[in-house]
Amino acid sequence: MEAFNEITKQIDDIVWGLPLILLIIGCGIFLTIRLKGVQIRQLWLALKYMFSNENGGEGEISSFGALCTALSATIGTGNIVGVATAISTGGAGALFWMEIAALFGMATKYSEGLLAIKYRVTDKNGKMLGGPFYYIENGMGKKWTWLAQLFAFFGVFVGLMGIGTFTQVNSITSATNSFFDPEKVYTVTIFGMEYTFTQIITGVAVTILTALIIIGGIQSISII
């Protein structure tokens, strides 16, 4: 496990190093210029359509439901713990640069949303499907299908191993275990690792509840 953590740390240092930061900020600055500051010019319109649907728009959920869905996929562990860590490490200056990055990042997020809607498809059940894998393939052409598939694969991998389920489920199970069985009296060994019954029951419950929400589709997710 120690060796695995060391390998993960080395990969993390490479992936989240200065080149990626410059690439993200650079992309945001480029799109801001290219779109003529759309995140500032059309801010009033975005605020208006947060709560009221635009005329003639088509979709499975309301504008507010779409906003909540987008926020649920954006605001997570990194936005909470990451911000607190940055402020404690870098002080007020870190907060300023995060706001600058967010300002340019709005143009990137706008572009992602626009492309997702422009190149979304409707399946045989009438459900709308969209996202990077669709606008890579449909926007860039069929010869880029491999890139869309690669994005989908790494998206699932990152969700499972990194920013998604592992961290959040671990936090939930740790909290419940600290309350119900802090001494770890009732345990069972699975694949050579010891877990308490509280952790197992909590993990199964979270899995079932999450599955019920996801299986219900975008309408179920937006309501939750």
C-alpha cells in the first residue's frame, strides 16, 4: 500500500503540475477573448434563465434543474477541501488567484455546456445524451471516435479511483463508523483487509441509494 501511495503521489505531481495549470488558465483566457468576454457580457441573461426557461427551449428538465445538476457534478471534495487547503497554505493571495482562475474558467465551462447541447443525441427511448464523448465524436468527426472512447474510459476510471466515489464513500463510512462502532468491535475480513459491519452496511446503503438515483436518469438526478 505504501508503494502504491508513492506511485500515486508521483503521478499526481506530474498531472497537477505547473504545465496543466498553465494549460487550463491559458485555455480559459483564449476562450474569453474568442467569445468576447461572454461570461461578463451575458451574465445577466444567465442569471435570468437560472429560474425561468427560455422560450422555445426543449429538454427533459427545467433550467433550474439543469443548474442544480451541473453544480452537483462540479462542487465536490476538491472545491471544499481544496479551497480551505489553498487559503491555509497561501493566505488571501490564494483566494484572489482562485477567483481569477474562476473568472476565465467560466468561459471554458460555457463552451463545454454549449458543445454538449449542440452535439447531444436522442436515444431510442427519447432520452437526451450529451457530454464530451458525444461532442468529440459528432463535432470533430468519426475519425476521433477513439478519443471520445478514451475520454469516457478515463472519466470512469477517475470517478472510481480519484475524485469520485472512493473519497466520498470513505468519508461517509468513516463518520458513521466513528459514531456506531468507534472501537471496531464488530469486524469482518475481506480480501485481507478488516472492515466493521457499520462500514459494510453504510457502503451497501450508499450504493443502493446512488443506483436508484442514477438509474432514474437525468430527471431523477435533477430532482435530488
